[in-house]
Amino acid sequence: MKPIYVGLLGTGTVGGGTYAVLKRNQSEISRRTGRNIEIRMIADLDQEKARCLTAGDNVTITNDAFEVARHPEIDIVIELIGGETVAREVMLAAIEHGKHVITANKALLAKHGNEIFAAAHQRGVIVAFEAAVAGGIPIIKVLREGLSANRIEWIAGIINGTSNFILSEMHSKGLDFSAVLAEAQRLGYAEADPTYDIEGIDAAHKITIMAALAFGVPVRFDQVYVEGITRLANEDIRYAEELGYRIKLLGITKRVAKGIELRVHPALIPVKRLIANVEGVMNAVIVNGNAVGSTLYYGAGAGANPTASAVIADLVDVARLLTASPEQRVPVLAFLPELLSDTPIVTMEDVETAHYLRLQVTDKTGVLADVTRVLADHGISINAMVQKEHHEGEDKVNIIMLTHKTLERQVNDAIAKIQNLPAMIDQIIRIRLEELGS
Amino acid sequence: MKPIYVGLLGTGTVGGGTYAVLKRNQSEISRRTGRNIEIRMIADLDQEKARCLTAGDNVTITNDAFEVARHPEIDIVIELIGGETVAREVMLAAIEHGKHVITANKALLAKHGNEIFAAAHQRGVIVAFEAAVAGGIPIIKVLREGLSANRIEWIAGIINGTSNFILSEMHSKGLDFSAVLAEAQRLGYAEADPTYDIEGIDAAHKITIMAALAFGVPVRFDQVYVEGITRLANEDIRYAEELGYRIKLLGITKRVAKGIELRVHPALIPVKRLIANVEGVMNAVIVNGNAVGSTLYYGAGAGANPTASAVIADLVDVARLLTASPEQRVPVLAFLPELLSDTPIVTMEDVETAHYLRLQVTDKTGVLADVTRVLADHGISINAMVQKEHHEGEDKVNIIMLTHKTLERQVNDAIAKIQNLPAMIDQIIRIRLEELGS
């Protein structure tokens, strides 16, 4: 059979990794597919880099991604340029020219996925994006195929390695956020501008994509609630630990009566859960389905080789179904495009979770009575409470409370009221708490 | 489009679960597939049970599984009879009649898989068996598709829930094997005859199947090394814990220079590994690939609904590719049948692992010198050693050693020699140790 010709756009970390892994594992991969999959064209602005990568191989190199996207010989285009401008245009051009597209571009799919998926559907081509979420963990395949018997109930994941590395280090070394961030930047685990990672935006891209796959809804990045880890104090990590919890940045999506929850924020998780023990740059995703219960998927969420593993798995899948009819293919968003649902995203105010609250107060009689009165008035019941001296001899104390599940709105109102009590010294710290039980 | 007609053989726990889950999630499943998948015939010796299950649905019930396997209207046969006699014959009959077959029967596949897979290949039909390994965890799909870019290096898994439940209870409650087994039987976690579970045979079936998928070799159940958990003492679980390890029953398969390791036995695992913290009846499998590194998959390994989740995921896959050409399908054993390899299974004597050794000796001068001399003579180096009084005031002491990696043969020889030393009181305890690092 004729080999399958692939065009690769971008030879950065993931592009270079993809080229190298495909070459290294070529014989293993053709034992699986029975066909040769050849990267035949590469586009990169830095053509010299592309030339070094392909050293002597029969690959056409260009600086024009559109030339590859439109080339009649190319069957599949792998978009690893990143960004949301050229990447979007070139992907749409490839689709228009009847190419199947593979991408790792989570930002693009989270923001422009609906447009791209619609174009692909109309043209009858595949858009595959295993590498866009959780790197080498085949979580897209799990959601689309492995758990297809289930009504998915919820997903919760550690899906940003940089922020998990920072939280792990804060926990294990007792350091503050800024110190660890600097270290992470030095080690190359955090970028010079780490905003996307530490502010939860990258995780929001990924949970947006997973929500679409889990519930059969369009991507709705504009409706994700996003809160990062920049304001987490080491103190709270320590207190959480004393109470049996660990703090992780989670992407969460959940089917509830009012619609779908879609949120990224730090959360306390019981230490006994496996996911609470995921350390360093690793990723892990829990998927809960109504038949299978909770399942967990763990692995490297980034890096050249793990991400290449995901890109090439897509390549093998797409190659196998190159000439298949649409009914023979797994729908791009797991559900038939004409059967997507418009279930609304629940606003954060309507989300119900337990909370960790830390109040910094002057140590005077009656403070606790005032605080608990406000909480009771807002229907918030307390699950556990401890009082901690802030520093020896100081007048300031920390009151830490774990609440039962309460509507976010109620908690917001109560916090605003409590914040105005005369004994309050500083901003009230609030971190949501997720039991993640089956 | 015409619905897909399915014949279900067996309405026990998994069969009943499959029927119920398929019905309960029908609308979700047809949103994914665009086709109706209908269980049209059921075979069970207990026809009354089948009648209760299907209550009023349009399903033909028979006590003759072969009638279903041969019925011209049936597209897919789900074999959930179990056992290795009728199940084998009826599966071969279904294949002969051009039906695709889905099964959860690990014993049958581990022992007769080569015959069954060859028959299916010849007839151009699919044999799908996601439910045969690790219940609801889609590990077969991960091995065949999700990690297809990788050369798989090794797999290690907790793949028998009963034995993991027993080990978890021994650990958390400080009880002995027999006490926990009785409790597990009372709770229904262990069968009246628990041999398959506690002697590692069930885990051996599953690791045999995973090895075939990972390395592209035939199933070779007759060559698995199998050792169960019946001889584990609570003492060893405790000592292991003090040294930072937990004892789990692992199925392991690994690519090494001499061939493929294929073994089931209890092993010490560092407590810091996620898999060491998998408790109760849950399953978890680590897959290490040369691109992705180590990934872990966790979930319920048994039970009606989780296993049904796997059966139905297969059903959706098979339904989608009902009329596809063989090249469009993922090969049953992950690699093209004509490209399977005959890489040999390494005998246990040639396996290299670290070891935990517990020597029970009379507390006399020179014992340790004698022991360490024998170890040194066999090229075995010690990584850690502790001495424990057996009971207060007793003359007997426990010497616990962790060795570096050594050939099994060397360890066997050394143990035989040490056992003959005059100070030895009881049988030497030896448990293998697996770091499971990337």
C-alpha cells in the first residue's frame, strides 16, 4: 500500500519530539499499522532547524505552513505551531483542502474549537487532539471510546504540570509561592511568563475540551470559572495537611441538576485519595462514569516525548481510518455533531462545594460567636474547626473552618459580612474543598 | 440504519450488568454511535432468570448458546458464560458463522487465545476483550491504541481485587492471611473456593493477555511464573512498611535483553509510588513506554457495572467497524497477526530483581558473618539490613535484608546454602522487590 504522507507544521519541542519518536519507533509502529507513515513535508520559519532535524531524510522543507496545508500529496497535517492566529488559519486551510488534522493546540481548540470542528465535519475530515490534554495520558481516547458505555458524571484533574510542581514544592519544602516559582523558572518547569500556568488558564483550556467530550456540549471557554494558585500561602498548605487534606489546582467539570459545572481553582483534597499524591510535574485525571465509577489516569502531562506519544497515537488512528466513512469514525467530540446538547454552564455562584476558610482575628471574647452567627444566618454548617496562634505572643489568631457543602453565593455573602466584623485583621482566605469520593 | 443485533450468552453478574447498563444508558450510547444496539437474543440455562432480566423487552430467550452463535440475524455475540469448555466451543462456532465476539473470559483467552484469535483472523471477524483485564479500566484500549506510538518496555499491575483487598486488610488491621480471607469470603469479595485469586492464577491470566498486547507475542499462559499471597505473614507486611515499602500482588511483564519476563508474585513496592497506595478491591496498572514514560490506570477491576462498562465499550467499537475492512480495524493483539514475534519468555531463574529476605536465627555471635559470606559468594550485595527481636526475651531474632538486583538463580542458591546454616530456625522468607521507577 502507498505510504501515508504527513505534513508537520512546527519543529519546536513537540514537533521535534514527534519527528524523533516516529523515526525511532518506526518498526514498532508499522508492525501495528501495516503501513508506512512518513513525514514528507515540514514547515518552520527556521528552515535550518528543520534541516538539522531531518538530516538526510527525504523531507521537503518550507517556511510556508500553507504550502503544506494545501499540498495535494499530503494526507494528514500535524499542527504544532501553537498560538491562535496562524495556527487557526492554517488548520482551516488544511481542512478546506480535505486534509485530516492533528493538533496539540489546546488554547486554539478551547477558543475556536466550534468553528474548527464544524468545518471538519462539513468537509468530512478528522480533527484529532489527544496531545492537547494531559500530554501522554490517552485521556481523550478514554473519554471518547474507553468509557463510551457511561453517562459521564464528573471529571477532576491535575492538568497543569507547572502549577502542580509549584504546589508540590511548597508542600514538601515549606516554601512560599514566589520562591518556588523562581526555582521552577530556573529548572525550566515554568516559563519566563508563567501566567497561563499559574493563573489556571492552561488548565481551563484543557477542562473546557474535556467537558465537551464528556457531556456532548460545544466548547465554551468563555464560561469557565478560573482561579490560579498565585495567592496560596504556605500556611494554608500546612493547615490543610494537619486536617488531612492536600491542596491541588484542579480542573473540574460536573453534571448537576442545573447544567454543567466548569471551573479551575485550587482545592483541598483528602490525602488518602490517589490524586492528592500526584507530585511534581505529573498530571492525573479522575473520570467518574455511572457504570464504571471513578477511574484515574496518570502520567507525564508535557514534554517532547510524552506529547509526541499522543500526537503519534492520533496519527496511527487517523491513518487507519483515512478512507473510512464518517459512521465508522468516532465522532470528533465523542457525540454525533448533530446531537450535541446545549446544556448550560452553571455560574460559579450556583456551584455547591465545601470550603476551607481561614479567618485572621484579634484574640478577643465573642469573635467566634459573631462569626458562627453569620455563618448560621447564611445556612452554612461547620464540619471542623481549629484555632491556631499566628505567632507566639501575638494577639492575632487564625481560625480555620471546614464547611459542609454550601452554595458559592451563600459563602460569598457570609465572607463579605464576616470581613466587616471589627475583630477581622486581614482578608479572609477561602479555598474550596473537594472530597472526590465515588 | 438497521439496528445492530446482539446475542448475549450468560446472564450472571456481568451478563445481567451488561443488559442493565446498556438499557439504562441507551440514549447516551446512541448519541455516541448514531445507531441502535439491541440485545436481541439471550442464552442462559436458567431461562427464567433471563426472562426476569428482560421483562417485556423484545428478546428471544433460549437455553442453547449455539442457537445464538449461529443465528443469521445476530451481528455480535457477547460470551459471558465463563469457563473453558462450552465457552470455547460456542465462541469458535460464533466466529465460524461470521459473528464478531466480545468476551470477558480471561482464562479462556490466556489458555486458548491463540486458537481463537487465529480462527477470528481467518474468518475476518473481531474478538474484543476489554472486560477480560482490570474490569472497567480501559487498559486493553490503552495498550492497543492509546500508546501505539511507543515501544512498550514493561507493565506492572494490581490486577486481582480479591488479593489486593486481603493484603490491604492485613496491612491496615494487622491481621493474618487466614483471618482476612474468612472476612473477605463473608463480604463476598472472595469466593468459596478462592484458589484462582489468592494463588495468583487469575492475575496470571490477565498479565498473559497484556504481555501479548504489549510485545506482539502469542499468549503463553503455560510459561507464566505464578506465586500467590497465601504464605505472606503479617510480620513481613509490617517490616516492609518500616523500610518504606508496601507488599502487593503484582502481575509483571517486561522486555529484557534475553526475552520477555512474565510473572505474578507478591512484591515490595516503595510506599511513595501511587500504585503502592491502591487499596481494597481496586485495580491499577502501570504501563511504561519508551516515549510516554510511566503511565498509570486505576479503577474498579470487577463488579457488574464496571465490567459491563468494558463490555459495552467493546460493543460500541465493534458496532462502529462492523463493515470495515480488516486494515481499518485495530489488530486484535495490537500488532498485525502475520508480524507477531516469537521472542521467548525468560525463565524465572533468569529474572533479575531486588529481594527482601527474612532470616529467623538464634541470636549467636558469628551468624551474620556466615550469612553475609554466603551472600557475597553468590554476588549478592545488601542494600539495607535490620535486626528485630522476634518476641521479647526470646533467643530467636529476625534478620531482614534488602538486596540489590540479583539473578533469581543466585538468590535461590544462596538461600539454599543459608538455610543449611546451623543457626537457622525456620524457613527463610523471600519476597521480591520492585522499585517501579521510570
